[in-house]
Amino acid sequence: MPGALLVGDAAGFLDPFTGEGIHAALRSAELAARCILHQRPDESGDASAPYAAAWTREFAAKWRFLAALQVPIRHPWLAERLVQYLGTRPALTARLMAAAGDLVPSTDLTLRRLLAPGRRSIS
């Protein structure tokens, strides 16, 4: 429907294993409101393109991270190996949990940044 902006689960849903739903709902609503309010009177009033760009900047990295995190959830043997691996790497585990819980910016959600040695963990 032209002129409609989807927010929260309507804009994109992942299994709520990590509890990201409330943050995504509120943040996407905020982005939508900003895009609507910042339309100039001479424009068509359609905020869908600016909102889509803002949504992608805000959520794309987290979306990829959560999708990857859910792969072992669907494969118990892989989940067991991941838990064993993370059990020996508490700093990495803390970074992954901080990323899943929206405690680090989405720009930190690249594999290279998450695995970088010397990165401080959230205490």
C-alpha cells in the first residue's frame, strides 16, 4: 500500500530467541516517525524510501547477526559445539551476548569486530 510504513515485527521478524523484538519495534517506529516528520511540503509525502534506507542502516547488521545466531538453535549438534567453544572464550561470549542484547552498536556486529582480539567485553 503506497504511503504505509511497516514497523516492528511487520517490518521484519526473527524468532525472539534473543528478545530483540521490543527494541526493534520501538526503534523502527522512531525511524518511521522521523522520516514522516522530515518530509518537505513540496515532496510527495512518501517516506518509504528514506525509511527503508534508515531501517537498513539501523538493522541490517543485527539482522544478519541474529540470523546466523539462530542456525545452531535449529541444529542441536551445532549448538552443543558452539556452547563448548564459547565456554572456553568468556570475552567472546560476553561480546556476542552484548550484541544480541543491543548493548553494542550494530556497526560492531561484523564477525571481524566481534572476534577481534583485545576487544573489551561488557562487564
